[in-house]
Amino acid sequence: MPGPSDPAFDTLALHAGAAPDPATGARATPIHLTTSFVFESSEHAASLFNMERAGHVYSRISNPTTAVFEERLAALEGGAGAIATASGQAALHLAIATIAGAGSHIVASAALYGGSHNLLAYTLPRFGIETTFVRPRDIDAWRAAIRPNTRLLLGESLGNPGLDVLDIPRVSQIAHDAGVPLLVDATFTTPWLQQPFKLGADLVFHSATKFLSGHGTVVGGVLADSGRFDWERSGRFPELSAPYAGFHDMVFTEESTVGAFLLRARREGLRDFGACMSPHTAWLILQGMETLPLRMERHVANARKVVAFLASHPMVAKVGYPELESHPDHALARALLPRGCGSVFSFDLRGSRRQGVAFIEALQLFSHLANVGDCRSLVIHPASTTHFRMDDAALGAAGIGPGTIRLSIGLEDADDLIADLKAALKTAERAAA
Amino acid sequence: MKLDVQGRSAYAYTGGKAWSDAGPCAVFIHGALNDHSVWTLLARWYAHHGYRVLAVDLPGHGRSEGPPLASVEALGDWVLALLAAANVTSAHLAGHSMGSLIALEAASRAPERAAALVMVGTAYPMKVSDALLATARDDPGKAIAMVNAFSHSSLASKPSYPGPGAWLRGGSSALMHRIQSDADGNLFEHDFRVCDAYAGGIEAARRVACPAHLIIGSRDVMTPAKATKDLADVLDATVARIVSGHALMQEAPDEVLNAMRAAIPA
């Protein structure tokens, strides 16, 4: 498909990776619900398996519909490529499993989604991978935590749920000085609000379940590579720079100077762990991504109105939104997130735990559930749900209090959302009696 | 593998197979601010279909020691020196863009050592606009973005390169930035000036004795198809036209392989 030489974000959101189907002329991307793809000949089969040709063999490794999603996400992030996964958690695991193993070490922000914290704090140690958690604003702590066996620095572009703004330029510099990559969970921001690669990050992953899909319909993840990190020069990654017995002694950094990480992640990670994305899921996420710029603009606009309402309400003790001057990362957010700070944020309700329960249960438009980034507005109490495995110290480090309530602002009329919140706050106020 | 060429360390990818001392040899030469990895699918295919393969990193690019050489003629000599270092008496020479001119020059300087010449994404003369040369000198990052935009004709090249899920424009940009940042000095401007200054193409073509083949992208705006006619006439070359931009091996890997198999049979 011919196209403009240097298309902009909104154009890429609709066209990157997709062309009219050459077999049928279908304009929308077809859903290729097939496990496998017929070989033209035995020689063709062998050359596909041996990476002498590019193409699809089996949908656990790649699929034409899923590839459109991967290429579109990579285009929007400004990366060299991407791999779709069964979930955001699978994307994080794939990233780690590709470049770390028993004896490896990770330095991670303490302000992480609870599921990511679980993986790093409880599950990966069972496989010999240790993590040191640091407060994301403590730049010196990132540097101090790096060990000779550190393989990765990890943070969220906007920390969950306190919206700590990751100082990607400074943290990535620390990572690069040590010869390790920075992996950013960019779920809350999406590439419309921030492209971490332009700020220095090397790898990015998303829970595509959230804003990329945007409609609360499917679970999926995606891992993208900038192609900029020099794995060979680092000297810390024999997984990529030494012969791999699992694929005919392939040396991935020789095979592809900028695609080595994704080659191994696909050829080993999808092959062996198998946490691939269904093409049907990829298609639904693609539908969402076509309107990502429009939706994100509206998400942010609505969030700003709701934040302004809550910040002035007497029942609200604190609103944690980086666009407010009261947020500790306000200045950093202005520099790194000029388009806005997304539509997921937390606030602290005054009063008792009982009043908090009354507030959540009184909401009508907001749905009480464990998700964010839906087109519908959502609410949850992190301390008892998404982060319930964390002790008080870990909760405190992540900026979560017992009265913290997380909102995900959707695409409804902002006045209706404010009316719903206003009524629920009134109910909470009455519950004090 | 690493070779000593003209007293300096040189790297050549061997297609995923150990180097052997016998058998036909195919040499793949990359273009400006690239490295061997633009050829790996094709190189790997030939390595597993009876050929000894040398997909080189030119001096000062990727894994080969610098400095970069100053002219297409010097680079042609370097390719011949590389063959000698690898004990190869005769080879099929394939090049892309700037690499195609280097292959042409090597085939003309030692006609008896060239079994075939394949020029992919080529043009002669390979003039570079003053504006692009100035941008490459003053703002290499901007020039990389310009060339990357000009080199791709599609937002959806399938099955992508090196495989599904790769975003070609992003990969090409990352590669060019990597090669530029690893080089001493402004390698991008250097390579463009090497292309722009080459004036011996027709004379070189007259000296070529082996079969010659041109593989051209019908949507190539970097080296437009119309800029190959004189070269094709003098070389008496076959011309394969593929629906692609300048990044032929990435946009149309299967089509390039098919065209190349007609030139270099397995």
C-alpha cells in the first residue's frame, strides 16, 4: 500500500501494519482464525523453520492478524517491532525470561501494579531471579541498587496507583551507564501521551487490555523493542550474543543487529512458554487502536474535569494527579507528559473505611471492578483488591493508603460522572453518622 | 566470522553455517549506514542451499574495524582483499544501493573472480541531492529520518523483516542510528559522499565479464528505476522489477529471493 513518506501518529493508528487483503480486497484487517499455514513445498517449509524466509508457520509463533497489531503498536511507539502476548503479565514475563535467568537481578520501581509486584517479589525468586525495589523518585537509589548481575531496570510510566512519574531520561541514563536496558510499563499512558523510546527507554510493554483495546472486552499484552540497546556491547547478555543451542547455535545479535531481543523472545519465549495472543483478541484490540488518539484526548479531558471537582470537594483529602501542583511529580509531568497524565488516578477520602465502602457502593455510572482504561468509568479500592498482597510498608512505598480509591475515567459525559461522584460523596458523608 | 583484510579486522556473517573451504561463494554487500543484517534472510537461505556466504560489514560499519574507506573504488578493492583473505577465488557478488556500486567495481577490477553480479536497488550515477548532503552533514538524525521515510514505500510490507511483528521503518531507523553512533565521525555523510562522488560506473560496467542482473524497486524514490537504463544497457543485464521501495530486502524479501535465484541459482 503506497502511503505518505512520514505519516503522523493518527495516520499510523489506522494504517500501520495493515493493507487491503490481497486475496479478497477486504479493507478491514481480516481475522485469520487458523492455527497453521500451508507450506508451498518441503523446501519452503524448511526455509521458514530455519529463518531463511519470513512468514507464518503456526499461530503460537506468529499470525497475520496478530502481526498487524504488533506492527501497529511498534509504529506508534517508534520501535523496531513488537510481540503480542496473552496478557500484560505475559508481556512482562516474556521480557524478563528473554534476558534473565537463575542468578539474575532486577531493579524495579516500588510503585508497580500489584500483579507485577507479585511476579517480581514472590514468584520470580522461586526461579532464582531477585528484585530490588526502589522508590521511583529516588534517582540515587536506582543507581545504588544495580549489581554485577543486574539485567534490567523496570518502572511504570505512571506508577500504579499514585501516578509517580517515571523520570525516564534519568533512569535510562543510569541503566545505560551500567550496560542494562530500561523496561517501561506504559499501560497508563499509551503512546499517545508518551513514547518512552524517545525519552531513552529500551523496551516497553502494555497491558493492551486497557486503553489500547479501550472497550473492556479482551485481555492481551504487547512487548515492544526500540532496537536501540546494544546487547553485545553490554557484555551482560549471552542469551543474545552467544550461540543458542535451542536454535542451531544462532547468535541473535549477529542475525539481527536491532532485532535480536525480539528474535529470541519469539523464537524461544513464544515457542516454549506459549503465552501468545489469539488473532481474535488482536483484531478487537486493533479496532480499539484505530480510535486511540480520539479516545485518549477525551479520557484526559474528562479526567481533568473530574480531578478539578474532587480537588475542591470537602470530603476529599487528597487527589493524586500529576497535573495538580500538589503532586510531587508535577514539574516532571509537565516535561514528560505534555499531552496529559491519563485518566487513571487515585484520591483519598476523608472519614472511615465504612464511609469508603458507602462511597463505592453508592456510585451508579462508575463500575466497581478490577480494570482500568475502559471506555466506561471504573472504581476500585486498591488496598483490598489489586494490591491486597502487599503489606503496609509496601503499600506505603507504593503511595497507597487504606482510604485510597482509584478511578479510571471513561468517555461518558463528564457532567454525568461528576453528578454520580457528587451523589456518592454525599452518601459517604451521611455514613459517618 | 572475523578476517584480517588489508591489515584490519573485518566481519562477515556466514549465514548461520560454519565457514568451509570449498564450494561456490556468494558475497552480500550492504548500503550506506547499514550493516550485514539487511541481508541475513537471503544470506541464510543461500548458506543452506549450497553456498559459502560472506555478508560483510564494510570498514567502519558494524563489527568491521574502521576507518571507512573513501571511495567506491577503494571499497571494491577491499571486497577483493576480503575474498583473498577467505581463500575464495571466485564469488557471486550482490550489493544493495551503495553496496551495488561496490559489487560493480569489484567485478570490474577482477573480472575473472566474479561469477555473477547482482545489483539491488541501484542507480548510476548515484547522485545525492545537495540538500540531503547538507542535512547529513549538519543534522544526521534528521537526515536519517528523511532517508528512512524515502526508503519505504508502504506502511504494511508483508511478511516483514526479519519476520512478522517487525516495523520496518522503526528497524531501519534504529539500525542507522546504531551504525552512526558507533562510528568515528559522521559516517552517514561519508557514505553519501562516497555514493555521490562515484564517477566510474559506466567504465566499470564495460569491464565486467560475468552475467549481470539488476533488481529494481518500482516504487524506489532513492534510486529510481529510470536511473538504471544506461547501466543495464552497458552490462547487458537482466532487470527484475519488484513492487517495493528502496528497502527491497526488507519490503519484499521473498520477491528479492526469487529474483536472486534467477541470477544465482541454488
